[in-house]
Amino acid sequence: MPHRLLSSKAMRIFAMLLLPALLVSGCRTSPTLENQLNGIVAPYGFSIFNWEVKSLSQEISQVFSGTDKAQPDQSQVVVDYFAIMDKINAEEQTIEDITSGVTSGDVTAHLNTLLTLEQQRDSLATQAQFVLESQVRATLNSLGIYNPLDCILSLKSTFPPVLLRLQEPPKLLVVSPLGNISRLATIPLNNNMSLDNINKLEDAVSALGVSALVVDLGGIATYPSFVANRYGLQFALNTAVEEWFHQYLFFRPLGFRYGLEEMGFNEPDYIVIMNETLAGIVSDEVANIIYNTYYASYYPPASSSGGDTAPPTFNFNSFMRNTRLTVDSMLAQGQISQAKTYMEQQRLILVAHGRQIRKLNQAFFAFYGSYADQPGFENPIADNLTTLRDKSATLAAFVEQASGFTNPNELAQAVK
């Protein structure tokens, strides 16, 4: 059956009305703990709903005004945007060094330079977003990925439409029980919180008898997606694809169960792990294609210094996996205080090896353990998904099959 073309404006407006109501987060806590958490985070909370309403009102205006025009080959504006972001990062670091006394200098001059750079960034932001959206959309379509129901409806239209914002996402408060590693709650927070306020918030939440950690995010699958702009182009490409794919997955069996988990329903932990790991595999592959197609010519390959390099003396991944296994064993035996002491000892070892991890606790592993290909996680999900991708003829076929699973056993059977 040939694909039918649906109005892109109609698709965008439909998604703008539908997705904000679906992409919400919740808690898996008791009502008492949830109320206590809400009271503590109230001064720092970030309203995803309010942000989406404001952003989508702007998007709808652009749809009807016809100002959202960009072609995938307009890469220069994106290159210029991230070049300015590099300068902004450098100026902010200089200002921090001067104000903290690390270096001396005229902070006023640097603040003025920073203001000018931010104005230049803002003048490019909208067009850079349009270009990235068009490149993601064109690349997905070239790979045969259109929408979650394409195999049934054969609509040659990207759904959800690719919408993103290049800006720093909110921070995230992660809450885990003390007696085991799992997510009790994830609550978005303002992205401008000071370190002092972060520590105070974590201490207040921890006083409720749970483990708490505030983490920085690279992106969020809101609608439009948050895509962090301060970590470089390649990071932004990966994040843009990954957050769109989470939106896509919501309309597939695996992603729908993830949506239930995010709304506070008590779904098994493996649902989160399967979703995050699948999204990571897909985003890596698609983002590499986008970079090689549109940006590789702008950035010369890094020169090799040549010669043999000494093997690393500290294996971070192995260290974190062993730490996680030890913590799990301690917690299973009810040794909560011993586990706390052990994790702090391990954190200090990491700091001594140049890994500046601010806090290592149950909430840390509960957050980063959602990604089965990350340090500190032992699970066959990542290996099985990688094997399934290798066996799949195309990325589209892999996405269609993997997104239909609802448990690890189905995945394991598929790769036998």
C-alpha cells in the first residue's frame, strides 16, 4: 500500500494538543511521602505543564504564520550557534574563576562580553532549531521511520512531528528507597539552583528516610523536547533524536508502559531500562548519520598523535559495576548504614582518579541504572538489544520489533 501524505500542519497541531497531556511525570510513593516531597521542593519546582503551554502557543503561532521554514542543508546556522555556545561556556567559566578568586581579572568586561554572546545566540536559536528539526525528520524518513503506526496506516508523515528547544533543561530530583535501588519519584526542578540550595534540598528530602540526588539532564521528552545546548553539537544531535524517539515510543507497547511508569503507576523497573537502552541505541545510530551527512565537512578529524598509548590504570566502568554489586549485596542484607559508608569511600576513590562525582548513593544508581549500557549496571538487556540490532536488516525493522516488546523474556527469545 502506498504511503498517504497527511498535512504537516494538521499533524503538528494534533501532536501539540495530544502530547502535553500524555508526557507527564508522577511518583510511586505513598500519598504522605508525596505530599512531604511536594512541600520540600515547592520553592524550587519547575512546571513542565506551564513550560509546554508557553512553548506550544509559540509553535502554533509559527505554524499559522508560516515562519517555521528551514531546509536540512542549512547547517551553517547550527555550526555558528554552537560556536557561540563554546564562547559562552568559556566566558562563564572565566567569570566563575574570577568571582571565586581562582584568577584575577575585570569581571565587568567579561559580563559585558557574555551578554553580547547571549544576544548573538538568541538571534540564531529559532532558525538553528528549525534546521535541526528538519535534519532529524529527513534522516528518520530516509531510514523508513515515519510514525509508530506506519506499518498499519502507512502515513508518510513524521509523527510526532519533530519539535525541540535548544536550552538548558530543568534539573531532576531523584528519590530512591534506602533499602533497595529503585526510583520512588523524579521531580523536575529549576535549572538555576545554586549548589548550596541543591545540598539543602537533598538533605531535607533525605531526612524523610529516603535517598535523594539532584542531577543535571541533557534533555527531556517534553513537547517540544528540551535539548541541552551547552555540551556541543554531537551531544545535541543525540539528545534531539533520543527525546523524539521517546515520544514515538509512547505510541508503541513498550513505550506506553514506560508512560504509565512516568505517570506514577508501579511498572517493573525493566520497562524503564528497556526504553532508555533502546532509545540510546537508536539515537546513537541516527545522530551519527545526521552528523556525517550534514556536519562532518565543517569539523576536520582530530589528528592522531601516533605511537603507542599506555592502557588506562583505572577502569571506571568495572569499578562502578563492582561498586553497584557490593551495594546491592549489602542492602539485601539490611546493611544500610554500612552501604552508605562504603559508597562514600568509593566516591572518594573516584575523586582521587579525577571523577568528580558529587554524591554516590542509592538515588545515583537508581537514575543511572536506568541505562543498561552505563557503568554500574549488570543486565543482559543492552547485550540482547545490540544483538537484535545486528540481526535486523534495517533500523526501521529493529525499531518495529523492539518497540513491540513488553518484557525482557520476549527480547531474549527474539535473539536466540
